[in-house]
Amino acid sequence: MSHHQDDILLVGAGIAGAAIAHAFLQQGQRVRVLDAGPKPASGTSAHAFALAHPGLIRARPLLQRLTYIAFALAQQTWQPFWREEGIFQALKSGTDFDEELLNAQLLTAGFDQASAQPLRASEARRLTGVARDGIWFPKGATINLEKTCATIFSEQEKLTYAPNTLVASLSYDGLHWHALDQDGSSLAKAKSIVLACAHGAKALVADLQIALPLKPVRGQLNQFQISATSAWLQYLPTAAISGEGYCLPARHDVATNTYTLVVGSSYDENETSLASWPSSDMHNKQQAAALLHYAEGDLSELNLAGTYVGVRCAANDRLPIIGEVPTLPGLYIATALGSRGVLWSALAAAIITAQVQARLEQQALAGESTQAPSAALARLARLGLSADLLAAVSPARFLAGALPAALASNSNPIFPLGSSAK
Ligand SMILES: Cc1cc2nc3c(=O)[nH]c(=O)nc-3n(C[C@H](O)[C@H](O)[C@H](O)COP(=O)(O)OP(=O)(O)OC[C@H]3O[C@@H](n4cnc5c(N)ncnc54)[C@H](O)[C@@H]3O)c2cc1C
């Protein structure tokens, strides 16, 4: 294959790659995407029912701040694909409904009356069909990840998309990053490379002495068909519900006069099987009964009508891994999106495009005596992405100790080539 000159080389055509490609293309950059799969979204993003959930996360303030910002970014990034129908976040059963306290917590998290409303079970029942205490997020949405990826990786000016292309390793020649195939031949090169390849990133950067603590978490989602005469009908949600798992609003099919309920997901750590599991079917039926507050519901009336199984990629600290690798100029990572592909992909696109931009600004200024602050990084700060948040998601958090001191220096970048790095 010939060596094309692209601005950005991107590995991975899932939702992370889609958000990043989209953002660079909007800036007029030339993007080449390599993916091992036969079509876009052939990995975990082969998912038609993903929630984009703003959410109140009381136990983890940093995650709350990141989620709030990422939700706003996702709203913009995914606009054409965004189905804004609202999401109801049910409080954990057994939790007291303290409206004043919830309002105070929501306010602290950045929400206002228009974007989040605590609801008592009786009000929730009227609005969502489900009689549970919780919080209504009217701007909550769902998106079809698979369709979104297919659209973004369809023909576009300045985009080259290569399916069936496995990147086996990387190398750096001092100016360009090369994506190499299994024989060590260069597939493509560019000054900036972005690894948006979920679990695949681990092996690619292991050669560069970076140990990403990624683990697989299998998840199964079920579609259940429910007859129009079932007692479940009185409990079916008219809005998406999140809590212990989640479900989408039940849809009525006129032709068969049945209802379809989508419920998920199982969370099976260190499992990678893509097979549909009967134990997960049962788990999701039980989840449906709990979510919809219908513990005595007859589970045999939830008829299996479809499954989606995917393997999430999660970091050990349950935060995504997003951003430049400080020791390796031009190398960017966007992985460990966990259960939040919609939100973290949009966050990754904002951070990585700004960091690439900042590096170009820096190179343009090289040799000049004035140190102008980066306009691109100032833009991130304006979005609320302060240094502590950027550090919390940065791949740099896995560098300390993993790199010998000489390699961890920022001012003196090293250029590892192939697997000969120590
Ligand atoms: C059951 C379940 C329910 C979920 N529900 C939600 C939800 O409601 N809301 C939400 O936001 N998220 C949800 N998620 C999470 C979401 O699906 C993921 O976070 C997201 O799809 C991950 O996207 P990705 O682009 O990082 O990875 P992927 O979609 O897996 O894409 C990675 C791509 O990289 C390619 N690749 C890997 N290695 C290489 C290599 N060496 N060379 C070339 N290509 C390579 C693969 O072929 C693949 O196409 C759910 C996940 C599961 C399993």
C-alpha cells in the first residue's frame, strides 16, 4: 500500500473513532481511518439503543463534573442522531425522597429546574409510566451507535476509511507515526495518530512501555415482546428509565398488537463471550421487574425477541482514557469508554482535537520568544475542562512508574521503534 499523507491517522471505526473523525473533518483536516472489522461499528458500537444520560452521581464528584460537560458536548456532537425523549433516573430502592436535598445536589451539579426535576413516585407514574421516586432529565436521549458510525464513515471528502485493516504495531520515525501490519510493513503514516480502538490500544502501546489497565466487561441487552393482554401492560414505561440497569420506552407494534421492551444490561467482568447467555436473559427479566417496580410480574410473559451482546472496555479506575501521551508527541488515545460511549466519545473528540491544535500552534510559534497561551486549550477551559479533569482522564496517569525516569521527561521526547524499546 502506498504512503498517503494525511493529517490524522485514526485506528478504530467505533463511536470513539466516529466522534474524533467527525471533529477533525469539521476542521478541514484530512483523516485516514483503519479498522480491523469489515464495516463501521463492528465492535462494541454495534449497538442500536445507547442512552445519553446526564445523571446525578452523588458518590463521585469528579465523575459528575465530567459527565455534565460530556453530556453538553454529546448533545452538540451527536445532534443529527440524537433522540431526545427524556430519561428518568430512579432512586435506589430504599432511598428516602428528600426533594430539598435532591434539588440542592442537582443545583451543585449544574442542573436547573428546566434540565432536572425530582419526582415522587406518583408524579413519575404519570410522566413515565413507572411508580418510583427519582429525577426526570427531560434532555436525556438515546442514539443508535451503529447507524451513527455508518453515517460518519460513509463517503466524505477528506476521509479515507479502510475496513479489514488490522494495525499490528506502531513506529515513530522522528516525524511521522506509522501504523504497521503483521509483517511490519507500513499501512499508513501521519504526524498525529489517534488510537480509538478500545481493547486494541493495549497491545499497541504495550510496545511503547505504556501499560493500560484495561479489562473486558461483557454486557447483554434484551428485547422482550409482551402480549397486549399481559398484566405487564400497566407497568410498561413510556420513557427511558435508568437505575439498576436501564430500559427504553416500550413500543407498540400495531401489526402484531404486541409491545417491545428493551432492557439491559448484564455487567460481566472479565468475560469476553459474544454469545447470548440464558443467565443474562433471566438477569434482564429480573432487572425489568425491579426497574418497573413490578416485583410480582410473571417473568414468563417477557418473550425473548432479540439480544445485543457487547464487550465494554473499562479502565481499572472506571474513567475513560483520553488525550495525548505526554512522552510521545503526536500519539493520542481514546479508549476505556466503559458504559458511556455516547458521552465519552464526544469528550474525547473535544479534548483530542484541542490538543492536536495546541501542538500545531506550538510548532508554529517555535523559535519565537513570546509564549502565547494556547487558544485551543483556552477553549477547553471555557468548556469547564480544567486541568484536574484533563489529568483525571489522561493516559499520563498510567505512565508514572511505568516509564523509567529518563523516558518520562516531557522536554526530551523519546522515539521508540517497534518492540526493541526496553
Ligand atoms: C450491553 C451494553 C450496553 C451499553 N449501553 C450503553 C448506553 O446505554 N450508553 C452508552 O453511552 N454506552 C453504552 N454502552 C457502551 C458503548 O457501547 C461503548 O462504550 C462504545 O461502543 C465503545 O466504543 P469504542 O469506539 O471505544 O469501541 P468499539 O466500538 O469496540 O470500536 C473499536 C474499534 O477498533 C477496532 N480495532 C481494535 N483493535 C484494532 C487494531 N489493532 N487495528 C485496527 N482496528 C482495531 C475494532 O475493530 C473496533 O471497530 C453499552 C455497552 C454494552 C456492551
